[in-house]
Amino acid sequence: MKTPKYKTSTPIDLPDRQWPSKTLTASPAWCSVDLRDGNQALPNPMDPEQKLEYFQLLCKIGFQEIEVGFPSASQDDFDFFRQLIEHDHIPTDTFIMGLTQCRPHLIKRTFEAFKGVKQGIVHAYIASSDLHMKQVFKMDRDDTLKSAVESTRQIRELADAQPGSDIRYEFSPEEFTDTDPEFCLELCKAVFDAWGKASPEKPMILNLPATVERRPPNHYADMVEWFCANFPHRDCVKISLHSHNDQGMAVAATELALLAGADRVEGTLFGHGERTGNVDLVTVVNNLFSRGIETGLDFSDLGRVAETVERLTGMPIYYRQPYAGEYAFTAFSGSHQDAINKGMHQLDKTGELFGMRWKVPYLHVDPVDLGRSFERLIRINSQSGKGGIAWVLEQEYGIEIPKAMQPQLREEVQAYSDDAAREITAKEVYAIFDKQFVKPDAPFELVAYWPRPDDQDPTFIHGEVKLKIQGLEKTAIADGNGPISAFVNAVREAVGIDFCVNDYHEQAIGKGADAQALAYVPLKLKDNGVVFGVGSDSNIDQAAAKAIIAGLNRIAKKQES
């Protein structure tokens, strides 16, 4: 599909660009715009109580700059500012921010909302793209520059009139990525001069927004690097990013622009915002966290954060959303499950092999660090592998399925899953294991087994077995060089199945007086086939005897079918 409507955006002339060879090693400053940019885009904006709970959530996460509204455009936003200030809801290390257009009456109203604030940021914006200036506001560049400078001077005067407040200034040339770079630089220089008093200790914020994502991320990075290199008072300003996600690349655009020299990132939790949303701060922050960078934000209980945001906004979080989605760390594929299972069991070797404490196949971060529990990493459907099924039983029930038995368990689970035509739960997997391997329905029932050591040689066992076969009780007696050998010799003749047991796997479940032994016994048949049975008892010999009967029942069931 091709149309003459569109054309490729013109790249920035930056032949000596530096950002592609850089590595991000430190965190930017973070600013949440959830309560303004995010809230205005909700089908049902939050009420004051919901906004206060959201604000408190952001503070708890660790945000120290929070844009809480557009007080000159909405009475609700104005009242919320007053509520935060008058009721002392703002932590001492936190700046609240309010947005305003570069219009005198809106700026005046904004400062009325900020009255008595301890720390605040007035965020003024003006459209700087030719598209907006010509088609929306019928302004030329001189008009835009004049309006921005006069508005900045007004903000400066009103800020000075509140000497008890630490009021900072943020300026945004709206649609930065669609603005002529030279004009944007001229505009921001003029605004910086009009503000005055900016210093390294109290820098002015120059926010360079990708208001609509019209360019690929590398173009955004080029524009930011060019601006940083050409702005004359770089040490007295924070270069801020504000990316939207219209082309689905806001995270990439933000990360590349940070490499290009930006100091600060504005965004929202889970990307709530106009159209396709703002950059998702949860993703960007945790990307940096996964690279060993201290971000200053705490998402160690991300599930609670996600549930709170969903409840307050009414907007569901996509189940494959990075980090927070229900399936973000989940593997259904058999090969993936097997790799995760093996990697988790060899974590102690990662330091020696890779020089780091966490490196697991298909898991780039430890989900536990985000409050995610391991039992949901591997989930079972018809595509799941033997390793994944074994992992679920181990994590949920402490049952360690021997590797040789795993294909038979997978066969039973897959048959059940195919019939159910859906994902199955860990509880269902356990039920399959119990029904098919521990208590399979078939003709044989163990009533009792008495292994008695020989009076002369205690290693030689006389075995007496009481069975029910098709409901009829039968007693069998045989000897062997151990309890299991004697049991096999007695049972083999009674049931009429030619099998042997060369070895078996045992496992303790629980501790102390309540401990149970699990025995996983492979029954080798005359035709070289192997069928597993599982038994449970407080005595390992009795557990193995039960496992053999379970295996014989599985054989009989297969012969019937």
C-alpha cells in the first residue's frame, strides 16, 4: 500500500553525532504527568479523591516532580492544587507542576493556584511548529517569540512576588520534532534570557516534546544532541523529554534522546495519555533498572501499582505490557519453559560464567524484584513442554519429577489441555499427576505389604503381599535381596505382567513427623517399554510398593485401550 499523501521526514544534518556510541550509566530526573496529560485522556477523568490517591501513589514510588494539572483551564484542577497545598499533602522533597499556555490571564490564574506552595514548577508552552503557527493560531514566528518572552517575564514577576516559595520554570516549544531546529533554538534562548536567574543550582527546564511522534527515534536523538550542543547556557538548563507513542516507539525515542544528552524524562505510568499515549515510565525506568542503574524509583511492588492504576483510571493494562502485564514473564512454549527451568536451577553458576548474579534464559530481569512470584512464570497449555510442567509442580507443590518421567507426564497433560482447549492451572496439573500416576483407576489395589528380614541374613527379605485384583483379594509370597525386590517377585506372578525394576527415584516432601516419601518407580517391560508409577507414604519402601502398583495399573489401562 502506497499513497502520495506521505513522505519521509527529512533527517537532521549531524554528521558528527555522538549518541550512537554512548552508554547510559546514570538515571535522568523523572517527572510524572499522569495527573495532567494522563488524566485528561481518560474516558472518565478521575475525581478529586481518586487523584489524591494517585498522587500519593506517585509519591510513594519516589517521583519528586509531579505535574498535577492545568489549573487555569479547569476548576477541578485548580481546586486540586489548592487541596494539595492547603492540606499539606506534598512531601518536602517534591515539586508539583502546573501547565499553562502563554496567555496572561491563564498565567495569572495559575499563580493563584500556586499560592503558598513550598516547591512548584510553572510549565508554560507555546506551539512552535509552522503547522500550528500557520494553521491553528494564525501566527508567524515573530508573534510566537514575542508571546513566549512576554509570558516568561510575567511568570518571572509573579514568581518573585512569592518569596516564600521555590518556584521553578519549565518551557516547552510544542511539537519540537516538527519545529525548525534553528527557530526552536532562537525561541528557547530568548525565553531563557527573559527568565533570568537560572543557575546550575536552580536550572530552568527546557522541555523538547515529541508531541506527536512523526519521526523515527534516531531523528529525535539527533535533534536533541544538536540542541544541547548549540544552546549557550547548557549548565543552567535541564533538557527534558516528553515523548508520545503515535508510532509505537516512544520508549526507544526516549532512550536514544537520553544518550543524546537529555537530563529529564516526562511520562506516565503504563503510557496513559492522548491517542496512543505517552512514553511508559514503568518500561523506561525498569529498562534502566535491568542494566544496573539506580533510578530512584521503587517498582518492587509493581503488581500493586498496576492494580491501583487500573482501579483509579478504569483502563486495563495489556496482558503483555512489559514488566507489569500478566504474561510479561510467562512462557507457554515448551522449549522456553525447559530453558527457564534449567537456568533457574543453575543460578549459582552465573557469577562465574557471566560475571553477574542474574542471567536466565528468556528472563532479562528477576521478576521477584518487581514483586512477581515465580509460580506464574511458566504456564501450561497444549504447547507446553515437559520441563515447564515439571517446573509448575516443583514451584507449587515441591514435587520434583525425574527427567525420565517428564515425557510421560507431558503426554497426559497435553491430552487434557487439548481436550480443554485452554490454559490449565497448576491445580489441574497436580490433579492430572495425582490421577494418572499416583492413583490411576485400574484392576490392582494394594491392601498391604509386609517385608520381613531373614533371621540369618537381614539383607534378604521375605515379602508377603495382599492384593485385590478386579475386586478379588489375593495373597502372594516371594523373597528378594531387598524389600522392593521381594515385592516385585511376589507381584509379578500374581498380576501376570512381566516387568522388572532396576532403580527408582525417591523424594521427601515436608519435614518432621508429617514428612512423606514420594517414590517414582519405572517399570521396565519385556518389550523394553518403561511405564512410571508414583507412590506416597511415610515409609519409603511402602511408597515404592504403592508406586509399582500404580505403574501396573497404568500398564493395564494402556493394554485395555
